[in-house]
Amino acid sequence: MSSFTWRSALRICVLLLVSSLILVPLAATILGGFKTDGELRAEPFGLPEVWRTQFYGEILIDPQFWRYLWNSLVISLLTVALTLILGSMAAYAFAQATFFGSRFLFSYLLLGLMFPFAAAIMPLFLTVRDLGILDTPWGVILPQVAFGLAFSIMFFRTFFKQMPPELFEAARVDGCGYIRFYFYFTLPLSTPILATIAVFVFVQSWNNYLLPLIMLNDRAGYTWTLGAMDYRGEYISSWNRTLAFMTMTLTPAVVFFIAAQKYIVAGLTGGSVKG
């Protein structure tokens, strides 16, 4: 059993520091929903003198709040589903099939990782308008999928490359082709990387603000990020209501992340060691 060294102590201190940078603002946001405006100004990081639940209660009985969550959930889940399907299929082709120009095409797709999203807002808006899907969920979903494919294909391909080639050779001897092998062997064995990419894509889509702001005009189709802006405009002087709203809307993403945490660790360690 290894002894406790200064390296271990330094690692623990760094982890505690990084954790505090995340947990302290999150705790202040949650506690802020139980405080009055005066307590927020006097003790923003302290515990409330009286735990007031009316701000959370007002949000929970507001049908507009649930509409914002539903719109965000639909957009995020569809983005995740399309990204996983298209990204895994493309990466499977790059990992298992050999064809002319595969390396060039893969490198070309990876250029999307270096392309700034904000620089594409204007041509993206014009394209979505010409397709007739402006002010609809698809006007947000499809661009998110397009910008998430490069990331997902890179991780999928690395993971698929590490699968034992003997497995495919044995399946091919039994008459299993590329498509059947993909559905019956590759996907069932890829649960860690599927969960990893699903969480990253879901959280990114759930917290996306700029794209819904450009593509959505009807208040009935607002995501929670636009709903927070609208809610903040309605209660501009009530920070406790705003913090309670932020806490309630961030909860689904946090729960989703915690539920898939073990798969995320397995996917990152199993799919990003070798190139």
C-alpha cells in the first residue's frame, strides 16, 4: 500500500480548488432562491435566516416554465439522437471500411472543430430561412447536429478503432456484413462512448443560448435559456426569483450528467487513449 506523499496532497488540493470554483457558485444560486433581496445583498454565500420556498413554488406552478423545459428537452433529445446516429455511422465507416479519400475526408470533417460557431451565424440564419424551418425546433436542432458531428465522429472513430479486429473477422466468416455488425456488435459494445457523447451533446444543447436567440421568435417555442432572459425582464429587481428559476432549469442537465457519470469516465478512458 503506497504511502501518502506530497504529490497526493497537491493533487487533492488542486481537485478541491477546482471543485470549489464549480460548487460554490452553484450552491449560492440554489440558496439564493430561498433568500430575500436584502439577504442576497448582505450575505450572497451564506445560509438564509428563514427558508422561503414561495419563489420555487411560484415557478413550479407556472405553466410557462414547464413549456420552456419541454421545448429545451425536445430540442436536446432530438439533437442527441441525430448526433449519435449520424456520428456513429460515419465513424464506423472511417474505422472499419477502407475507401479512396477516407483520410482526407476525415481530416476535412475535423476542421469543424476549429470553425468558430459565431462566425457562421449569418449564413446559418439565411440557410435556415431558405429551408423554411425558421422559428421551429428544427431550425435549432439541425445546426446543433451539424456542429456536433466533428466532435462525435472523432471520439467514435477512436473508440471503434480499438475494438478487436478478430471480432469482425469471426462475424464475417459467419456471413455478417458491415451493417449487421454495426447494429448487432458495434453499438451494444459502445455503451460508454455513446453515453459520453450523449451527455456532452445534451448539456451543450440544453445550455445553448445564441442559436435559439437567432432562430426562435415565437415565445411559445422558447427554450429555457430564452425563458430565463424573458423571466429576468419580468422580474428585473427580484434576483431571488431569477436564481430560483436558474436552479430549476439547470436541474435536468445535472441529473442527466450524474446518471451517466460512470459511462462518461469509461468512455473517456477507453476512447481517447490511442489515436
